[in-house]
Amino acid sequence: MNLFRSEEHIRNWSRFDPAAEQGIVPFANVVKLFSMDMFKKRLEPDYVARVGQYAKEFLAAVAELGKTRPFWRS
Amino acid sequence: MSSPDMIGKVYGIILKRMVATGQAPHYTEIAAEAGVPVEEGRKALHDLIDAKIPAMWLYPETDYICSFAPFNNLPTQYRISVDGMQKWFGQCGFESLAVSWLYPGKTVRIDATCLDCGAPIRVEMKDGVVLKEDPKGLAGYVSVPFSQWFQRFPYA
């Protein structure tokens, strides 16, 4: 999971896989996904007990992406 | 098998150490901090890794922590600075964007290089909010389909 200077740079990258084109994510979407409780609450004392619940919430958010992009289906 | 309480305790010991120092503790240090015998600490570390909490792994066939999200214990191109001090590495570009949640009220800067052209990328965040994105128009890329992330975290 890498950051690039732009989508054009991703497509120019020598290891870009056209079959994984749907793996291109706008920066704002990455920030949004990685602001969910699974990432925000890591320092909470009960994080490990709750991580299953957080993961479900993350999966639901990713599923929203997957509605139109099969690459993101779980 | 370690108890859920012990697994949670070990998780907290490792994450707090990485937040403070940028380096993961050895299992002997984990054992000491958890107040258990050394071998119990080693087993608890492996039980935590096997608990499939995203995303962490050991160096293959060792007891050494390689990666512990959102950090990496092995240098990556994602250099993380907190209030101007660089001593952390992000696990990946995406997880680097989650680091600021671990430093409330502080400015977290991510300095990376674009894998295509080698030119710099810089992001500054505070409490999850992007303060600066340089250049504008950054994009993320993952080549491993989401359904395979848990089997292939190091490659995702």
C-alpha cells in the first residue's frame, strides 16, 4: 500500500498491475478509511477486545467501495 | 494459549513502546514488563501475532517483531516525524496516515519518496486532519485485492 505523487505516477510505475487498477485510491479516501476506529483507537485499553467490532465497521466501509469495484470485495 | 487479557496486555506493551521510541521490544522485555517468565512472554508474542489483529508480523522463522501497525520495525520509505523529530517508520503509505491518531495534539509529518520517480512526498497531519499535502493530488495504490490482505499483509 503505497502513496504516489499522483494517479499518473501510479500508472507509470514499473510495477503497476493493470489488473489491479481498482487498487488506485484517491488520497482523501485513504485518509477517510484509515480514520476509522480500527486505526483511531489503538491506544485504548480495550482495543484488542473490540478490534473484531472495529474490523466489521472497516469491512462495511470497504464494502461500500466494493459495490462498484470488485477488487474491494471481501 | 495466552489468555485474552495477556494478549491485550502484550499488544499495549508493544504499541506503547513503538509510539515512544519507534522500536519494538524484544520478547524478553515484553515478559519483564508483563511480569511473566521469559518463555511465557515469547509465547504471548506469538499468540498475539496469531490472533490476526491487523496488521502485524514477525520476521519469518524468528521471534523478532518486523511490523506492528501502523509502524514498521524495519525501515521503510515512510519516515515519520512527530513535532519535528524523526524516529519512526510507517508500515506502509496507508497506515502512515493513521499514525497521527497515536499522537494527540501533535504534528505528524510523513516524508516519503514516490516509487515511480523518486521525488519527495510530504504529508502533515494533526489529530487525523491533513494540514499539508505536497504535492497536491497524491494517490494511494494497493495491488493486492482486499480479500487477500489478511493472507498477504507484507505484500499488500
